[in-house]
Amino acid sequence: MITGYTKMLKPKPAATAPENLKKINEFFASIEPLILNLYSRWQDEKEYENINDYEDVIHKTMPLGFSIIKMSKRPFGFTFDIGTGAVYQIKTNGKTIEWKRIS
């Protein structure tokens, strides 16, 4: 008799089209310094500021068609879409910053 557990595998998100990868990478490169600055500020002010106020600052830098879905405290960052129905995440811990497709 075999005992153990069954691991449920999540389906991988579909691949992002090359033209959309270019848009996201350009956006990521342009917003990286801002996200790191906002992360640093959040570390100092999280007891006094609302995380959703950061959304307004980020939204002003987003390309046409991109929109924020939700800000997150842990990890610091946000989820967004680019008008294709796919959902992406940008997150940082202050040392690294990354983006990935999450659905």
C-alpha cells in the first residue's frame, strides 16, 4: 500500500504575446525606481498611511490600457492588467523587484 499525499498542480498561465511582453518590460523599467521609493516610504509610514493611497501615484505612471487591480502590503506591490484579461503582479522586498503573470 502506498501512503502519501497528492499534490494539486496549478495550471500555468498562458504565455504573454511578444508585443505585450515588450509593453510590460518597458513599463517595468520605467516604474522600477518609483516602486522602490514607494516601498521605502511604506516601511517608514505604514502605521500612518493607507496602502491604497499609493495606487493613485502608480496609476499616473501607467500606460494607456493598463490598470491597477489591487495594491498589496506583503509583498509590497500591486496586481494589474493590460487590457487583455491577463493579470500580472509587480512586487518588491526592497532588495529585488520583479514582475510575473499570475493568471
